[in-house]
Amino acid sequence: MNKAIFLDRDGVINKPVLDLVSPEQFELLDGVPAAIKKINDSGYLAIIVTNQPVIAKGFVTTEGMDEIHRKMAQLLGNARIDKIYMCPHHPEKGFDGEVKELKIECGCRKPKPGMLLLAAADFDIDLKNSWLIGDSDTDIAAGKAAGCNTIFIPAEAKNLLEAVGRIINK
Ligand SMILES: [Zn+2]
């Protein structure tokens, strides 16, 4: 079986922005390429699990989000994200411009573990020997619900590089 380090995106990989909807708004946090390269070299998979309700809200399309992720890949250089799982849903209906079919109670929006369980099935991942690194209670809850180990930034590690160092150097 494989092992993974699941990564939240906003606030862990990139600087958090309210409604990040264009590549120009996407900036990496310090040390992130080195942290992800370290994951790549360790044999863990590097998998992003991200809630993106901005898609359900109609602020950006799935294609627009792909463009943001191409910018991310470009900024990461030779560090590689193995897969991005994204929840495009949002449960609260009744706003202008929303994408009605995405305004649902889904099984993938963190704190639910749906994206991690799907990844585990896709990549044959041993969840109890895998980790989730996040910066919110909902991230940590999703990781725990999937049976993973978790690291909360910045309470348990200052940033992604420090968190990854803790997992890999043990
Ligand atoms: Zn969802």
C-alpha cells in the first residue's frame, strides 16, 4: 500500500485570500516548494484536499480553478503534487449567480473525509500511516475522520516545511 501526506491548500500552500479566483492572486507561502520536494523524495504521495465553495458560488469555474492550479505547478518548479481533490460544493442556497447543482450537502466538503477516502481508493493508500496537514479545525477533523495522523499549522508546526520535516525525519 502507499502512504500519503494530504495537504490543505489555502493557508498551507498558498497565502490565504478571500475568494481566490484568479492566478494573479495565487502566491506560495515560504518554504513550500522545498517542503513538497521533500515529500516527493520521501516516497509519500503529495495530495491536496481543498474545499472550493467559490465554484458553487459562481465566482470561478472549474476551468478557471484548473488555470490557478497550473500557476501553482509552475511556481512549484520541480516539486510535484501527485493529485488535487477539490470539493466544489457549498450547502447554503439562495445567492445570486450560484451554480444550483453544486449547492448541495455533499460527502466531500471537509470536515467530511470524502476526498481522503476517494484518494485512498484511487491510490491504494494506507490511511492510518498517512498524514493530513491543515490550518483549520475542519481540515484536522477530516483527517481524523479518515483515520490519518494530523498536524495543525501553526499550533503544532510553524509552517509546511516544519510539519513535513516532523513526519519525514522520524
Ligand atoms: Zn463536495
